[in-house]
Amino acid sequence: MKPKLLLQFEGAAALVAACVLYHQAHGGWLWFALLFLSPDLFMLGYVAGNKWGAWFYNLAHTYISPCALLAIYGFTGQPWFLWLGLIWLGHIGFDRLLGYGLKYETAFKDTHLQRV
């Protein structure tokens, strides 16, 4: 199986897991819908050029930041950390499922999965 296809399956698994856990955590689906695409606001970094654009976009599209929110939830017990982390994980999984990857500094369309 090709690595790109495996990464797409991995994205689908992350999306499904995030949605199931969000449901079990009694998150509001209106908030899920409203915030689902919010990590894409980080592409506004491209206003400052490809280098900064890729940096900001990648910051919002790695699993590190949402996992940090989930860890904070583990320490604080505040459910909104859990809900935001799961929405963010779901967004990244959805992007990977569609074949969107992390950006290279060369151009917005150059990703680690393919040229979009």
C-alpha cells in the first residue's frame, strides 16, 4: 500500500476517533461545526510570505498543539480543553484524509503528501 494512502487512512481514523470522543464528551455540535475550519485561519500567515505562511500553517496542522490541549485537559479537567483539542484533531484528520499535508516553504501547494 502506498504511504500517501496510509496517511489518508490515518487521517480518516483521527477524524472518526475525534468525532466519537467529542460525542462521548458531550460537546456541542454547533461549536464543532463553527470551529472545525478555524485552524485554516493560520494560512493568513502567507500574507507575510511563503516562509512565514508555511510556519504558521504547519503550527496549526500538526498533532502537537491539539494534543497539548488534551494534556492540559488531563491536568485541569476543564472540558473546553478537551472539546477544542478534539475539534482540532478532527480538522487535521480531515485535511489528511483529503490529501492535504504540511506545507513546504517553496509554495502553498507544496505539501509533504503531494502538490495540490
